[in-house]
Amino acid sequence: MISINIKGKSVNTLKESYYQATALWSGVCPICQRHYQHYGTYSRITPYLFGPISIQRVYCNSCKKSHALLPCFIIPYARVLDVIREAAIIGISFNTQTIEELAELLDVDPTTVARWWRIFRTKSGVLMESLTKKLAQSPQLSDWASGPLHTPHERTKKILELISRCKNFFSPGFAFCGLAWVNIHNPYLLFTHKGHDKNTGV
């Protein structure tokens, strides 16, 4: 799948902006360097806030592979917007609320919040590696590499800091949360799905 940046100020505006963006979207396959072709759509009913949304597919004629064009604010296979998941991760890592309190606040099941935290911890190594490599391409000082990383909470705080630095440097003015920027960078970094490599996420 491929995550694309969308601009809009309301749910209806975001959906319309997504449809406009996909109609104009043109991308090149990273494997064979040939242009993708638009390849039909499918209906996605989640996140529930948006109701049904028609997701555009693209296809590489050379590699014989299709990809979904997801708006950046949707995490693959997620039932909620990425900003909801990010709020849960922030709440847990900074110990502002318990999992049960976060679940009530965000209107999701506590087991769902616990699963998001488990997935994020599982992905922390890959996320850290990907983000530090990205920041190494910038002229910023390397102070982002410092700090304690002994516990899952400390590692998560560092990852959130790295996401913020990347977002601000590489995408100034980006309208969505940090996890949405990660989707643009690599949508496979934020979920686990059967068939994908556990270490690389692809």
C-alpha cells in the first residue's frame, strides 16, 4: 500500500480532497521504475468517523502488483484514525492515564488500547532505525541520539521525539499527527499483519 498526503479541514473536505488527490496521483514503482496505472477502487467502511470511503488502487503492469492509495490519516487495517492511536500511545508512554482511562476517553475497548501499545513496542526497533536513518540525512545536530532508552516508555518517548523532528524538518506545515507522517514515510511501520516480515514490516 501507498500513503498519500491529503489537505482538508473537515471530514467531508478530507474525503473530497482524497478523491481529488487520487484522481491526479501519479507514482513510479520503486522496483521497476515504471508508472503505476489506476486500477479500480474498493469500499472501506472504517474509520467509522468517515463512513464508507472509496479507496483507489494502482497497479504496476511490469511487477504485476497492485497497491491501495490510503490517505495519510488512516493506518492500514485500523478501525480508528491515527490521531486516536497516537493519543493512546502518548498517554501510556507519559503515564498520564491508565489504559482503562484512555480507552474511556478515546471511546475504544481497553484491550484495543493494550494491543496498540503492544504493537508499538514490537515495532520500536524498526521505527527507531528507520527514523534515525532519515534524520541522518538532515543537517540537524545529532543530539536526537541521546537520552535514556532502557524501558519501553523511554523508547517510545524517544520515537515520538524523532517522529516530531522528522515531521518538522522534512514536512513543515504537515497538517496531521506524527503517525500520519510515519504513514507517508512508510505505511508498513505502524501495523503487524500476517504475511509481513516481523523485523522489516514489509
